[in-house]
Amino acid sequence: MDTAKAVIESDDLIDGKEKEIEGRCLKLLLRQQPVVARALGQVSTALKR
């Protein structure tokens, strides 16, 4: 029971880290190569899967 509670309590932290990583990935892509808005949207969608 304690393990399940710990997982639930850390869920928000994990979600926040995931969003941070996604943002860093998108910034890296923008810096490395010019990406048109449509392609960037596709990459963003793929990261969320």
C-alpha cells in the first residue's frame, strides 16, 4: 500500500519532468535545423505518444 501511495504522490513530479524534457527537445530541434511549423507540430505530437 505504501508503494502505491508513493507512486501516486510522485506522479505530478514525473509529469513535470516529462514536460521539461519535451520542451528541451523542441528547443534543441529548433537550434539544430530550421523546422517549419507543421513539422515541429508533428514532432511535438510524436513526443507525447
